[in-house]
Amino acid sequence: MTVQHGVDASIQTDDTWQDDRLRKYRRMKRKILEFIAKHKSAQLSVDRANRRVQALQKEKKQLMKDAKTSNGNGDPMDTSQEDEDDDEIEDVPDVEGEEDNEEEDQLMDEDEEMVKVETPPPTKLKRATSSRTRKPVEVPRDEDGNVILPFQISSLKVLELGKVVYDRTSFHSERYIWPVGYCAERTYMSMVDPENQTTYTCKVQDGGETPLFTIRAADAPDDEMSARTPTGAWALVIKQANEVRQRHSANAISGPEYYGFSNPLVIEMIEGLPDVDKCTNYRRRSKA
């Protein structure tokens, strides 16, 4: 009896087919792992770039404030929309990265082979520099030396300087003079529209023994806020503006700054009015 030695062709074909499938599976899995690793690396680079951009934006904002202050044109109560946009940058949680980690763990449990992908070094952003220098802002005057109004200082527009009341001591203090008829406009958050800002007209009126500080909003002209101090008047505005936005945090309020009385240019213009030297309690801050 003759015995034939050999391998069943069908069995050999099945083994080869299984090996091919296993190789293709592992090759595909390595590509998936490599893609996930590259994706995570790219996400980390984007996050680093975003944090750098945020830091540069904050630094730019601070430099602009410092430049305004050094030039005598600083307006610490400027609440323009540009400043609000800069402050609304927030860090977004990396939810997508967590999902990638879960997928990667599942694949590693099936096979220990993992393709290592080197993380590229973070790209350094060059800081933009400007060769331009800011010129000091001066009070505009005509040929006779009179102040030209209206005069815009950042978000504050001075419309009228008013008249110095020197014979009633409550119309000035050691630091400020409250001229009757003084009028200025300022941009600030609306008291009726939580999505927008509006223009507020600030005035100093004769309230008898003391000055009366009144404020009207362009989008609510029938509502007048008034108080015996500039801080008291602006406190009413800020409180209502916060309420319409459902904000409960307290704001630091300085009425003289909101009115513009603490601005060096406004001080210079008011000290140029007649009868300033007759205000016995006031200490002049600019050169006569």
C-alpha cells in the first residue's frame, strides 16, 4: 500500500488567507493609531498657539492702556466694544481629546504594537512691533487761546465746560471743581438693551446749595438719573445696566472719572475758566 505524503491545498489556502487578513488588520490598526497620535499632537499645538494669542492680546491691551495714561489721554472708564471683545476669550475644554484617548486605549488592549509619533516643537509667534510713537494729546484752542468744543477724549466727548461757581463751597472740593453747565457724553452699557451700548449725557446743574448731577441715556431719554454727587448718579446707571444683564457682582464706581473730571485734559480745560482762583478749597493741578 502506497502512502502519499502532502498538505491539503485547501488548508494551506485558508491559512494563507488568515495570515493576509491579520497583516492587513494590524497594518490598518497602526495607521489608525498613527492618525490619532498626529491628531492629538496637532490639537496640542493649536491649544498652545491659542494660549499664546490670548497672552499677546492681554499684553497688547495693557500696553495700549499704559500708552494712553502716559500721554495724558487715558480714560480708565472707557468701556468700548473693543475692550469687551478682548475680555470674552475663554478656554474651551478639550472634550475631543478625551474621546481620542478612549479609542486609543481600546486599540492598545487588542494589540501592543504602537507607532510613536514625535511631537513637533511649538511654533514661536513673533511679537508685532510698531515704529510709530504716540504724540501727546493737547487741548484744541483757537487763535485767541479759547478751547474749541466739542472735544473727544477716548469714549468721552466734552460738549460744554460750564461756569465756575466760586461763592458756594459745595461746588468745588480740594481735588475737583463742578462747573454749572458742564456737559459731556460717554459711551456705556445700555440700561434697557442688554446686547448693546448707548450714549449717556452727563450734566452739572445748579441744585441750590449743592450741584445736581444728572445723566440721560440716548435710548431712554425720558429716564433721568440724578444725585448730589457724580458717583451717586452713575451708581444708579450702573445698577440698572447690571440688572438688565442679570449681573449681581458689584462694580467699583468713581463718578469723577465717569464724568471726566479726573482726566488731565479736562482738568486743564476747567482750570482755564474764569474765577477758578476764587475757589478757596481747590488746589490747582496744572500750570496757571
